[in-house]
Amino acid sequence: MIDYEFPLNEKVRTLLRLEDLFARTGHFIGYENGKDHHAALLTLFEILEVASRADLKSELLQELERQKRALSALQNNPAISPDALDAILAEIDAASTDILAIPGKTGQLLRENEWLMGIKQRAIMPGGTCEFDLPSYHYWQAQDAASRREFLQAWLAPFLPLRTGLAIILRLLRESGKTHHFTAHRGTFQQMQGGRTAQMLRVSMSSELACIPEVGANKYAINIRFIAADYSAKTTLFEYDVPFDLTFCSLPS
């Protein structure tokens, strides 16, 4: 099976982008080669841009507080494990404390590092980080992997409280999902919302089907088109029946 997640509001879209960027940075930091660490640094610059939104910290704190209130209301529910509930509430408290402790604007320490900002500025240009453009960066890339990794982890550290907080929110969002099985006849599917709202949709289907879902949704209806996975031709509809699972994910407000 292959899963496709489609955020239905800007907040979830931002969290999913950051989740992907954090995963990529961690992946490249784990390698030894200087070019892998170059990729890690470029991805860290992307995290800096996304995470520097003025309202991100406050949005995360507000969402964590909302989920804490919603979960606390379940404390007397016999169907809920008290130990599991206490554990997630403790996670939320710890994450909120760490986010509150972030000094100033997110990523400010990196923005004050002239050497890093020089690399960031050159990286926007195609081929702008060649050794003759940035000899000091070339020197850094020639150092041993452990030394480079130590720098990368130190530069990433100010963002880790955000990573922890968004991971909790996305986990709760995914676990909230209710899954239904459908078939898209001749590659198209529509369902009226009927007052039901979702913050994210997940489409799960066999990876053997050579098609890709395109989702459009509003408060009235969900529309899904399955597009043929042809990387050289124009976009064409996959004109066969497509069985798939659709999961509606929504956090309590």
C-alpha cells in the first residue's frame, strides 16, 4: 500500500512540510560524506524559512493546549487507558515547556551567524556554493564527518522543540482518523461532506496501481481524480476502477 496525505488547512500544511524537512535533515546528517552534509544544511535553511513564521510558536502552543484540554476530559472514561493518557499529557506538558523556552524569534541564532547566512545567500544561486565561490565552506566540507555532524546538530538544536511539538500534534491527528473503503469508478470519486469537516485526508491504495490521486475538498464535497502515472505524457485520467481507503483526520477543537 502507498499512502497520500492531503492537508485541508494552512496549519496542517505547514506542520507536514516541517515534518518532511526534519526527516530529510536527520537522514542526511546520518551520513558521512560532505555532499550529504551539504544537503542537510540546505534543508536546514528550508526549516529556518518555514519555522520563522511569526505565529508558528504560538500556533503550536495553542494547539497543544487544546489537545491537552480535550484529552484531560477523557480521564474518567473507562475505555481509555489511564497510563497511556497520563503519558501523552506529560509529553504535551514537556513539549509546551520547551517551546516556551525558545529565546526570541525561532532560528534567530542562525540568522545572526554571518558565515551561515553567506552560504544561504549563495545557495539560492544555481551552482552558487562551488569551492571558488565559498572557499571557507569548501574547507568546512573537507573536515572529518564527526566534526561536521557536531556543527549540524548544534545548528538544528534550536528547532528541536518545534519538531517535538508538531510530532505530537500530527500523531494525534493521524490517530483520530476514521477510515472508509471506496471505489473510484473510471478514476473519479465524489462524496458530499454532509456537515462533516476534516483537517487532513489520507488516501491509501495499492502501490501496484499506476495512478496518483488528486484531491479537491471544501465544506460541501470531496473530489478525487486518479491520474495515470505517466511521467512523459500530458496529464490523463486513469480510466479504470480504483479501490482505495479514505481516512478523515480531525483534531477536536
